[in-house]
Amino acid sequence: MSKRVFQSGISWQVVEKKWPGITEAFRGFDAAVVAGMGPDDLDALTANTRVIRNRRKLEAIVRNA
């Protein structure tokens, strides 16, 4: 489901290229870990060039966890 959040409004090729970095940044999408991410974690993600740095999309992933 997280991949679909990123694909909304963004080229699927871009999402595919960055997906390994996104998966690593979200620690394999472990729901408990992602749900525990706070503002400092989101700030770090928005500075991480290996992920899609759209703050609203990043926040949605944490909220959905």
C-alpha cells in the first residue's frame, strides 16, 4: 500500500528507482517501527535523497502504520 501512496502523482519509474532507499528508510515497513516515527524522523527523511521527499506522502506512510 505504501508504494501506491508514493506512486500517486509521481512517475512509477521514479518510485521504482527509489524504492530500495524508501524501504530501507522505513526499516522494511515494520508497522510498529514506522508508527513510532516522530517529527525528527520525518525531518531526516525529507533530507534523505534516497527517498521521495514529499513531506505529505512521508507523513501518510507514518499515519497509515
